[in-house]
Amino acid sequence: MTSPTTTSDQVHARATKKAFLRLMPILMAAYFMAFVDRTNVGLAKNSLEVDAGIDAAAYGLGAGLFFITYAVLEVPSNLLLHRIGAKVWISRIAVTWGLITMAMMFISSPAIFYVLRLLLGAAEAGLYPGIMYLITTWFAQKDRATAVGLILTASSVAFIVANPIGGALMKMDGIGGLHGWQWLFVIEGIPTVLLGIFIFFALPNSPAKASWLEPEEARELMLRAVGEEPEEARPGAIIRNAMSKPFLLTIAAIYFMNQIATYGVIFFVPSIVEAMDVTDSFMIGLISGVVGIGAVIGVLLFPRLLKRSPGSEVRLIGITTAAAIVFALAFISVGNPVAKMIILSATMLFVVGVQPLYWSVLMARLGGVAAAAGLAFVNTIGLTGAFVGPYAFGLTEKATGSPSSGLWVLVAATALGLVLVPLLGRLLARHDSELPAEEPEAASVGAR
């Protein structure tokens, strides 16, 4: 196979720039609002205990239940996205989860809390792996870690921005006869519904459908992206084909451990801040948002390091995972509140910053409908970790009386993930060595 000409390289570079400017803001906005609506319950935690009898353990269970239905429906949702198209499916996801977020205002008991969290997970299922799949159809391998980093930047910025905004909304307590946490859910659900309607009109299903691309630009984007594999007729066969890769199962296990750590912190950081004798809801949100600063730095930094050193994903995964453990232990050891928040932010720099590297490994080795199934499968396993994390943090707080004690859960989960990193390296080397002779050449063309 011949290398692309200089002209085609220029066309591809121009098209990629357009995709980053026109496509990525839509996907980032969707994930920004998803993160706001799935995590705003953290700010309502203590108020829900008073108003609906939801204690720390029940809160941790309800926060995590979101991820059960989300996980169960991930693969079917992504296969439907592949069949129906991103425009309709992602629009549907956004509208339904926005409506259910608004319905959270009716929480009056643990049972209703559990049901609404399960429904919210079902509504949002498939969004993140769907975005990951779209990245494989729009971007060459060399640009994917950057694209994933931008998506994760949206969620990290959401954590920084949404916590203070949510804290301010909580101060609306009593207006119109509603509690502050009820206003929180209603006001944050409305923009998501409007965004879903906008996505239907603004999101193209593929480069070929993008009115803002020239035909030659669309062709270059599709040429450099992973091509379609022969489609299996039955979903079961598609899933079995994607699951036949041992490295995929290993990275799913590592991601599972990572998500225990990530969402344990996300759902409990407002409680950690409040335990530092901060009582004002706005200040709790503002200080909690500091943790997101580290996450933003991480998801922007590590894709850049990877771009400078292609093929170094496994080494970087090992380094960042070990660093997360070191900083988490430092958080547990220090007593000064300011130092604790700075260290927690640094911990999340590594815990969240490593995530684009996982997806880069997968996207380089999965294509077509196998990518839709495989990426959704890994996210499904990860999201079971997102269920375990808040629940484990809640049980730990209930046993010790300290929200900060959940950081021992983070240390344990991250250490288990680190143990699997050398195995991942060996499995990736074996997988790559077994590729047919022509595949590496094709991959190198797609990565230009």
C-alpha cells in the first residue's frame, strides 16, 4: 500500500481541524451535561438524608445503582447507535436523561431514589461508548487520544463548574415551596433536554453527512479512520467476536478498578469538604470543584505525552497508576485541609488523566462494528466499578464516620489495577505480533 501523498495529508489535516472545531464541541457539550446530571446528587446528599431518610450507605447504593442499568444496556445501546445513527440515538439519550433528572425532584424515600437512579442510568446508557465509537469513525489513530482527552476535559470542567453552580442552586431552598435540592435537579435537567433537541439537528452521522466538509475532506477522514469490518448478522456474534481478544478483557479489568476510584471520589468529595467544617453550600461546591482542576490537567497532559512517544501507552498507564497510589496515601497521611485538597486534586490528575490511554489502546486495535461492541463492553465493565466505588465509599464512611476514609478504597482498587498492567503489556505484544503482515502497514497509514 502506498503512503498518502502530500496533498492528501494536507486535505486530511484540514478536515481533522474542521472535525475538532465542529464535531467535538457537540460531543463535549453532551458529556458535560451527562456528568452534571449524573453527579449533582453528591451536593444533595446531606439534604436527602434530612428530607427523605437516605443515610450514607443508602446514598452510596443509590448513587451507584445508576451504573447498573447503564452498564447492562451499554452494548445494546451502542449496537443500536451503529444501526440507527448518532443523530437520532444520542439526541434520544439526552432528552430522556434530562427528563428523568428533572423527575428526581420527587424523591421522598430511599426506594424512589433507587428507582429514579436506575431509570437515569438506563436513559443515559450508551452515551460515552457511543462517543468513543464516533471518534473511531472520524479520527485517525494519532488524533484519538487527543479527542478522548477533550471529552474527558468536558467532564472534568463540569466537575469544576457544576459544583459551585449546584451549590448556589441549593441556596434556593424554600422558593416556590421547594427544597434547594429539588431546584437543583429541575434547573439542571432543562438544559439537557434542549441540548438533545439541538443534537438532532446539528450532529452528522458520519463525515459523508457533514455539510461543513468538502467531499474530498470527508473521504480522507473515512480513509484514515478504522474501516468497517464485515458485519455479523446477529448481535451475539458481534459481541463474541469483540470479546475474543484477551487484551480487551484485561484492560476492562484495569478500567473497572479505575472507575471504583474515580466515582468514589466524585460522589463523596462534597462530604469530604463538609467534614472540614465548611457549612455554606456554595463554598462546599466551590471547594469540591478544585478536585476537577487536577483531572483537567491530566486528560490534557497525558495525550500530549503519548503523541510525542507513540506506542508508550502501557508504560504511561503503569506510571500514572503508581503515582495515583502515592498521592492517595499522602492525602490519608496529612491533616491540613488545604494540603488535603491540593493532594486530592493531584490524585485525580493521575486517576482521571490515565483514562485517554485506555481508549487509545482499544481504538488502535478495534474497528467497525467490533469497535461499537468492544468499546461498549469495556465501558460496561468500568461502570460496574462506578457502582462499586460509591457503595464502598458509603460503607466505609458508615463504619468509620469519616468520608475521607474512602480513600483507602481508592488505594486498594488502584493497586489491583497496577498489578494487571504488566499482563496488559504482554497481551498487547502477543496480539500485535499475530496481526497479518498487511495490517500493520494499513494501521500506519491510518495513523498518519
